[in-house]
Amino acid sequence: MKKFIVLTLLILGTLQSYAQFSYSIKAGWSWPNIHNETLPGHKVQSAFTLGAAVDYQLNAYLGLQSGLNYKRVGEESSEWSVGGVSQFHVHKYHASFLEIPLLLSAKVNPEVQKWEFIWYVGPYMDIPIDKKGRYETFYGIMAAAQLEICSHCFIRGEYQWALKSDYDGIDERRTNMFSVSLGYRF
């Protein structure tokens, strides 16, 4: 985690001083898809997300974005235990995550004042806070598409693919997440 933060600060510190900063906030809903082959009756609950971002525009087309997002994820699994008597058990796990993305942005048509379309791609890291369950840190790649409706409001869709998820040594656990959010740029 320290290496990721140091790398982010180093990149932002070495960029051109005449680049423009902008700030944005967003709120939305996420649909995680957590695959776990060891839990047959496994369900994933949708999650609320809230975030703030800093955009660092390098030129008319390219920029960088980083920020801090909050999201809550929940899971439910059910199993039958057979030990003389069959019993049905339901296990629920919930966790809140702080997400730190570092994304490269590309504007499709920067001359347009309305309906601007921006692509984002880059790594992210999810750090669990307030965890109830066995969640650990997630690392992965994020891709996003953002449509700016007017000069300040936007709609954003994101897809996250976890490259590494530490979950008490369970290797077959993989996480994908799709999110839709509304935001405001300052």
C-alpha cells in the first residue's frame, strides 16, 4: 500500500506545473460478482458507493485521475451440515472498503462543450475497513466511461477486475464489479 501511494505522489509531483486540476464527487450503486467455488449456495449483495476524485489534465486529450471511494459489499452463503442431524446454516459477511484508483484518462472530443465523453483505465486498490468476515486487500484493474452531460454533471460506468484478492488463502475466489454513478465536477 505504501508503494502505491508513493508512486501516485511521485507521478503527480513530476508532471508539468501548468496542468489543470479539477475536483469531483460521485455517488452510485455497484453490483459485485464474487466467484467462490467452495461455497455452493453463495449470493452477493449490491453495494452503495460514494467517492471524491482529483483530475489532473495534462493536455487537451490526456490526464490522470485519482481519488478516494467508499463502498460496502455483502455476501451470503448457505450450507447443509450432516452430522447425524441435518441443519441449515446461513453465513453473512459484510465489509466496507476504501478504494484508491490511479487512472489514465482520455477525452474523445475535447472541443465539445456539452456531452463530453471520457475513457479511464488503470490500477486500483481496495483496503477493507469495518470488516465483518474474512476480507483482505484487493488489487486490480479498473476501466470506466464517463459522459459529461453539461459542464459540471456526469454519468459514469465502471468495471473492476480483481487481479489479486487476499481472502484467507482461498485461491479460487475472484471479484468483478460493475458500478453506475452520478457525479458533479467543481
